[in-house]
Amino acid sequence: MHAVMTTFVKVLIHHSGYFIENDERSYVSGNVDVFDAVNVNKLSVSEIDYMLKELGVFYYKYFFYRIPN
């Protein structure tokens, strides 16, 4: 039997703000909440939807994400 490596990440969710266009696009006037130790093998749109509901965000149109380099 092979050991399975599990990777955990920190997910920062910026919400309740809006984007502005200046020299580059910026997100302003919102909140930032952190979910620690999120299993990357279980991270999905459904999981993000659950996180947003935990934060009181029930209505949204899009998810935007950035993978840090």
C-alpha cells in the first residue's frame, strides 16, 4: 500500500467589495477571511460555495482566483 501525501493550503477569500480599474485592476472596500488547512485534494467549487455561505455570502455571480507563484 502506498502512502498518500496530503497537501494543505491557506485560502484567503476577499468578499463584499468591488473591482476598480486604474493602472491595473484592484479589489477594494471588502473583507478578507482566511480558511487555514484546506485539503487541496478536496478543494472544489462546492467547497468554496460552502466557505462563502459560512461568511454570510449567499448571492454572487463569479469566482475569481489567483494561484500564488
